[in-house]
Amino acid sequence: MESNNELGDYLRARRAMITPRDVGLLDSTDRRVPGLRRDEVALLAGVSTDYYIRLEQGRERNPSEQVLRAIAGALRLDGAAAGHLFRLGLPVFATAVAASAVAPDLVRLMDGMRDVPAFVVGAAQDVLAANAMARELYSGFARYDNLLRMIFLDPYAREFYHDWDTAAHTAVSNLRASSSQFPGDERIERIVGELSVRSPAFAGLWARYEVRPRTQEDKHFRHPQVGEVRLHFEALAVTSAPGQHLSVYSAEPGSASAAALARLRQQAEQGSAPTVQDNPEEEEDIRS
């Protein structure tokens, strides 16, 4: 669970991930802390060591935009990570509310995408809707309800994902990005709370405070019926529904993976699974 000093927690986690060599400083062998020391971050950011310490300890809670930009540069934060720092360090005047209902028009659009797996996820990575191909692709999981719970709580995930470590890392960084966009979201907090208790692997990755929205990547799956499948993933923001993304997988034309998708379509056409997913608020445990 989060502390009441999120800015300090974030700064400490990010500082621990930067080595002196990364920022052009001498790296002695007798260092007592992983990553940079507080005085080194202060030096790089052009602020006093005392001021930076007060920021990390939560005794200074009103940093200026200029100071935050300097610290973001010192910690080598990319756009998403720097944006999270600004949301933590500057007053929030308006908070977006994540949408949970999927528009019927979007459901019809997915139903028409018969050759590729497509599904809609919410801010907490709940699967809010999915077409038949997506359900067939993920059919080996006990529940197709929340991508984080599937990855960390269902043993099948380690068989399904060829590189489970990367899948887990990417999923947690993406959830961090969502939590930054929707601070205080009840559903995100419930997922984080559950997984922090039930999955040490999740808790360790969550503590790293890496913020990286997932927009596109190449995926390698092992499907129990069609074998190895290599797919390209695209996440398209649903602008009419904050926090929702339409996720679509595709295969290289003429490839073995394209043939595997064709076999998945045959299997999907033999079934009659409904498109809209069950209510993600249900908290049934994933069965092993």
C-alpha cells in the first residue's frame, strides 16, 4: 500500500535506480546505498542537500515547477516518469475519473474484428469487453478478468507468456502510469492492495515506482492449442472513455503466427462466448 509521502517514496525509488556512472559521477567501491546519494541528486539538480532531504522526507511539500524539472533531469526521468513526478509534486486542480462502462458501438466494432484478438481494458487493467478471438487467445486462464491478476496469480501465466518477467514488468509499469493519471481511483487501489498481499513478485515491482504506459510491443505467447504465437500489440486510447484502451493483436502476413491466428478464429467461431466481460468488481479468487 502507498504511504502518505508518495513524492518522497517516488524520489527514493528512482534515485536507487540511477548509478553515478549514469550521470557522469565517480563510482567508488565503498558506497553504502544503491544508486545515487541524496547529496548527489541535489548537486545535479542545483538545489541544496537540505532542501532535497526535506522533499524526500515529506517535510517540504510545495516544490516549484523549476525544481521538479531540475530533479527530473537529475534522475534521468523520461516523459511518463517526469509527468508522474509533476502530478505528485504540484497541486492537482482537477482529477480525471476512469470510465468503467464500454460503449455499445465499441463492442460492435470489436465484434466486427473477426481476424484479430481485440479487447478493452480499464484503468485498473480490468478486461471490460473482448471479442471471440481475444477470449480464445486467453482461454487457458482460469478467469479472463484482470490482466494483472492473471499474470501474477494464475500459474498458467508462466506457461502462456514466453517471457513472463518482461510481461510482469511491463504490466506493473503500465498500472503505475494509470495510477498516476487517476490518483485515488478505488478500483486501482483495490487491485494494488490485493496483489501486494498475495504476490511478492508484484510487490517488488510496484516498489520500483517505474511509470511507463504500454502503447505497443511485440508479444510471444505459448497457446495450448495452436502453439507458439508471435503478435504485435497496439493499445489505442478510447478518447470518449477516460482510462479505457482498445488493445489489438496482429500477426505478420504469411507468417506461422498468422496461420495460428487463423486456427484460433476457427476455434472461436465454433464457440458462442458473449462479448461483454463480467463485472470486474467481483473479487473471486483465481483458481490454480
